[in-house]
Amino acid sequence: MRLDKLLSNMGFGSRKEVKQLLKTGAIVVDGVTVKDAKTHVDPALQTVLLHGEPVEYRKYIYLMMNKPGGVISATEDRRDETVIDLLGEEERVFDPFPVGRLDKDTEGLLLITNDGSFNHALMSPRKHVAKTYFAQVTGMLTEEDVRHVAKGVTLDDGYVTKPGVLEILQANEDTSELRLTITEGKYHQVKRMMLSLDKEVTYLKRVSIGELLLDESLELGEYRELTEDELALFDWQPE
Ligand code: URA
């Protein structure tokens, strides 16, 4: 990563201001004064001092993305664009990965981090973190469907889901809209739960994870850092 970018990211001013700072000889990398803003440094391996004080490069990042359809929740793929491809270089240097998966055609709230423990805390089946989805389906949802979901439905492989909360937002003869909250994350779970009710999902978007809501001001494909308050929703304090 470029030295000016690193210092700027760490809050030591704009790239222009950082350039000036470098000119003064205030920055020492591995014992050598560096004045060239273009110098590449690896903050994980090299020591950067500013006026003799170590620049603590933070270890972890926590991002929320409004995932668009058409990209996959993986770090790399030979064929498809991944959610990591949508990040800027500033984020990619952290080697982040998606927390869990959304299907290629699913939109909405996706967390991205490089903190394995955070990932585990959210993904561990024992933690029962609730996830809420908005969906459009074919066919007419009924109160009976709501009751089925509340008891747990049987998926195509015989697995009986944990109770979920189905809210019908709109129900017409050929299409319905719903909100579904579930506490587990089996493969294609929402789509398969709907299939067990003879409905096919035509649009799917995740709107929340636990108490964390998707920031609807993010356009599809946009992302931002989680705030400390948002991390605290998961009882998480960044190191
Ligand atoms: N359930 C699905 O079927 N797909 C998703 O992407 C997420 C949950």
C-alpha cells in the first residue's frame, strides 16, 4: 500500500497534507526516513514512525455492503465478479471476506470483515442470530403459511426448519410480498422454505442481521464501515 494512502487512511490528513508531512522528514519506515509519497509499505510487516511515534495500523475492518444481484459472496472466483471485487484498494489490503453468503441473485445486507472471530460470532449456529429478508414470491401467501413457518417447515431434503416469523406484506392471486425472519442459514433457506409452501421466490433481499438494519442510503454495490454503535449491537468492540 502506498505510504501516503496509509497515512491518510489513518487520519493524518489528506493525501496532499500527508505529502507535505513526508517532505519534512517526519516519517521513518524501518529506520529509514522516507520522503517519497509513492513508497509502498506493508503495514503488517514494516514499522512506520511519525515524529518517532509508531503509526498503529488497525488490524480489522468491518463493512456493510448493499449487495447487488449478479455478484457472488466469495473472495475470488474464476467466472463471476465477487463482492470483494467491488471494494476499493483501501479495503482490499485488509484481505476481507464476506460474513456468510447471499445467493448470487440476492441483494441487501452483507457484512464483510477480516476478523475471523467476528465472523464466527455471527455465523455460529449456536448463536441463533436472526436474519430478516424481504421477498417477492409467486402465488398467494395465507395465514396458514404463517402458521406453518411458525412451527417449522420441512425442506426438500427432509430437514425441518426452526420456527420462523413470516409477515405477509401483500398477497394477491399470483404474487405476494413478505418479510421472513429466521435464525439459521441453510443453503438457499428462504427459497426452499417458500418452495415448501408452493411459492417461488422471484426477488430476495436481506434487510437485517440481528438488530443491524441495512443502511438504505447505500446504493446497490455501495458499502461503508460499521459504526461503533453498530458493532456494539453484536456486543463487539474492535481491537
Ligand atoms: N436464503 C436464500 O434462499 N438465499 C439467500 O441468499 C439467503 C437466504
